Amino acid sequence: MQVENLELSKITGYVAIIPAAGKGNRFGEPLAKQYQPIKGKALLDYTLDIFIQSAACEKIVLIVSAQDENYQQLINIINHKIIVIEGGEQRQDSVHNGLKYLFDNGLPDTTPLLIHDAVRPCLADSDLNALLECFSEKQKPCFLAANIADSVKKVDSNLLVLDNLNRDQLVAAQTPQMAHFIDINKAFIEADEVKLVATDDVALLCKMGLKVEAVISKQANFKVTRKIDLQLAELVLVQQGRC
């Protein structure tokens, strides 16, 4: 894969990283879920639309697998904001590759950087703007999250209940997750040094000792994992007037 080197030292807006190198084994289809069509357009294109249309977003680092040829068929692939680079074995490796690229190409330390799942195509402008406003006002890491409606239980390996958790103190972490470039880059470097693997970026920021704030999303922002999620995503996108 030929990666374009750009001069990023004059970036003044925010940069988005979209890790899209996953194979989506749980989805159960040969075609990875990020390329599944919704009304004739790839799911990933809907995700890219969000940041292409965001005036404050200057660059989008799209991270794909070395074996991936489907990304070349994306409608948005020719957009000037998009930089395509090669991913790693796991999501964390892919994001770290993106951070290394940005560092090597001179992205300023104070640049706001967000990471968003490729398969969350329904992110509403209002929720994205709420996240951007929180970060701008408080200048600390923040992330979109959802309140939990169900009762939550902690169970053992045999699914026997060990504890009943207070859902008022719990949120479901979503993306985007946002921090200054210097902070998120340092968090990934430190995690790599001690071989720490986390399920999201906030976990690494917290491990570094940073205070991270949740911003509660008001609209649907679910991750497409199963086939029924793809159908739900289409309904939401139609409701949003995006397809």
C-alpha cells in the first residue's frame, strides 16, 4: 500500500482516526461489515460522511487491512480529507499505526484528535457537536457514552450472580473518544511498552492517570455487530435523511 506523506504541522482543526481493518468475524459474512451495503452505499461511507461534512475536521486517517481491496470502491475515497494507511493485527495496533503516521508527519501535540469506530454510521451531528464543545471548553479527554437502562449483574464463569451493580454509576462507552494528540499518543506508547491491551482508547487514557469525562449521547449511536444491527442502521439513517 502506497501511503502519502503530508505536512501536517499547520493543522488547526481536529483529526479523526477511523480504524477499519477488522474482519468482522461475528457478522458471519465474507464481506466485512464495514463494507456491507445500505441502500447501495457501503456502511463505512456513511461513517466517513460524518467527518467529511464536519467543518472543523481537517483530516481523516482511514486505517485498513493490508489485504483490503474493498476500500478502493468507497464513494468517499477520493475526498481530500482522507488519508489511507495500513492497519495492524488488532484494533489497538491499527490505531497506534495511525498515531505513528501523524507523529511522523508533524501533527502538533495540541491538535484535538478523535477516534471513531468504522461501524458506528449513525452518529448524529448534535452528539458530535456536544463532544467537540465539551472538549473545547474543558480541554480534557472526553467520549460519547450511553446511559444503561437494564439492570446490570456481575457474574462468574458459570454465569452465577456475584453482585448487583448500581447502573446510576455506569455508562456504556461509545465513540468518538477524544483527547489532545500528545495525550492519546503517549497513552498508546506506554501501553505498547508494557504490553497492555484495552478494549477502547479511554481505558488507556485512564491508565495514564488522566481524568476523562463522559458525554451522554442523545441519539442512536450503536455499533453494527450483527445482521439485525445493519437493518436498524438503515432505519436510523433513513430517519436522519442520510439515505
